[in-house]
Amino acid sequence: MNRSFATALVIVLSCAGFTASAEIRIGIIGCDTSHVPAFTKEFNDPKAGGEMAGFKVVAAFPGGSQDVPSSRDRVQKYADELKAGGVETVDSIQK
């Protein structure tokens, strides 16, 4: 995982009033790359420590680019991987 991304995310969330003791729920938008299940496994690992501790991916909006075959053709596979790992697939990014 890109440490600078995780660090920036932690800093932003910390400034927003979140604490390390609270679970921070994450949503994924777009499931068209192998990064999606890889990062989800890292975030959802109960043994995660350091910058990864306290985060959990709970929902995913499959998305992707319908006009780009390499994006469009992978969305379902990665969305299914997330679902098998307990992540809810949603039809909209609206709360």
C-alpha cells in the first residue's frame, strides 16, 4: 500500500475529529482494478497495525468506465471478491 496515501488519509480523518479507537468505515467507488480487493484485504485485516489500524471497508459501488473494455470487463470479478469478503455492494454512492 502506498504509505503516503494512507498517511494523508489518516491525517485528514484525524483533523475531522476521528480517533484511532473508533472504527473508520470506508466505501470503495469503482471496482475495476486489482487494487480494490488488495487494499480491502489490508484495511479489513483484524491484525492490521500502524497506519492501517481502525479502518474497515464496508461498502463498494462497482462503477468503472463502460467505454473502456479493460475497466468494464473486470468490475464484476472484483466486486464479487469484495462481496465474498463481507463487503456490501451498493447501487448508488448516495447515503
